Amino acid sequence: MLKSEQSENAGLRDQRLAIEWVRDNIKYWGGDGNKITIFGQSSGGLAVGLQLLAYGGQKELPYQQGICESQALEPGITGSFARDALTRVADYLDCDPNNATVNAPEVITCLRSKDTEVLFNASAATYFGDIAHNIGDIWLPTVDGDFLPDAPSKLISESRFGNATYMLGWAEGDVNYFTDVNIRTPSDTEKFVSSYLSNMPADLVGELLSLYPVSEFVPPAESNLSSEFYRAARIFRDVLMVCEPVLLAKAMHKKGSTAYFYDFNQTILDPILAYTTGCKGFGVVHTSEFAYIYGLSNYNISGMQPMCDPQISSRDALANVQW
């Protein structure tokens, strides 16, 4: 039903309309509709990457430049995360008593009859955020045959995307905070990577691990995290944050577009995370660039929990953080 009425990827479609509106109307505020840059971080970076692939490049882009921070595409787009999440919500709300497909008209009609708060609470109650569920990034865009006409990898290989100048990059320790801090042994690393890349054959997982010898991952002097932790985190980062932008940029260059890379290596978060979580040496983690892009000098850490040292509390942390 969703595909037939072209209502999948509604968020991406809304973004496209918003960019087109800016293009057509920014002149009334002194702007230039022919000099538009869109940018986003994490899921926002994913959106900026997918806007380039919109409609398989068959429609002219309504912008000229894009910036993808710590995400450009994502392996889970062609997986079942979003469908599984929607199925759990439908079951939770008794919208699928006959075990119909989640796209069945009666299921969608039932879900649309619920208000936003009910749907939000249902999604929270059925949420999974572990490594096997993409670290919680389970509500993803989908290949709908229209806005996203095919798998991103296929669109890229066939040069089916728009023409724009892009900057793409990641933080040095981008996903360190999302990596299991209890990883200590080679077996722990293999289990973590295999859980994330659940469809990868064991021999290929072994080959991947061999590209990252643990001897190359020496913890910083102040760290209480293991070499295997940093090894697992780097593999995770490269799979999620590095490989896709490199693949996309190579295809852009081949098509005649320009792409730039960055590797962000500064952070004010490391001491904050050390005091709030007890984990020392997280490094330049996801969102580290925000302090520099937006001029931020304070963060809300009320929801953070001790991870490495349960004796350290957020109250103690605040007493030691230099703002």
C-alpha cells in the first residue's frame, strides 16, 4: 500500500520539497537559489547522501553543494530494520491481528488512526538499540522504486545520481561511544563485528579482521579501554562511516563531480565522557565537530550513565568538567 501510493520515504520527500521551496523563494530574502548548500550530521548526513541519489538522478537537483558529516549512506538501508520495527509497532498496537503483511491496507489504516503520542510510545516500547539492531538506527529509508529507485550501491555503480559538489567525512573515533566497552579479547571483537555484519560469512569476517592487526591499536596512556576495543571500534567506524563516502566520492569523481574528504580530529567531549561514564580515552567521538561548527561550550549530560566505572556519577563529573 505504501509503495503504491508513493508515501514511503516521506521524510526525504519533505526535505526535497523544502529545498525546492528555498530555491524558488530565497531571492525574496536576498539569497541566491543557485547557491544552495545542504548539510547534515549522522542521520542528517545520510539524508544529504540520499538526496544526491534522489530519483536515480533523473530529476535535476534543487541545490548545488552538500556536506555529509559522519554518514553519507548506510548498510542497513536494504536490510529489514525498518520493516521489522514497523511490524513490532503494529503488533504492539494490535493493528495486525491477522498477521497480514505490514504494508496491508488494514494495518496501515489502523496505524494512521493513532495519534502521534501513541505511535511514539509504541515505537519506544518496541525499540531495540543493540549491535544486532544497527545500534538503534532502525527507522531507515527504504528502496521504494521512486524516490530511491534501487539499492544505493547499484545507483552509485551505474552513475545514477545528481551532479553536485560534496564534502564528506567522519570523526577519528566516530563510533567509539557506540562500541561495547567490555571488549577485551580477539573473540570479543569477532563476536561484536559478526553481530553487526550478521549476513557476512565467517570466512569473510575473518578476512576483514585480518586487515586490522591489534598491534596497530595501542590505547592512549590515560585509557582504561583495551586494544581490542579500539580495534573493534575502528572496524565498526570504517564499515559504517568511511567505506560509503569513499565509494560515493569515487563514483562522483568518475562522473565529473567534485568531492572532498575530512577526518575530524578535535574534541572537547573526551574529558566530559571520562567523568560521566568512567571510560577514559573515548577520543574524537560522534558529534565532536558540533562544538566547533555551532560554537557550543556546554552539553546536557543528564541522561548519561556510568559505563566503565559505576562509582563515578554525573554530579561528580560536573564538578571536574572545565567549561
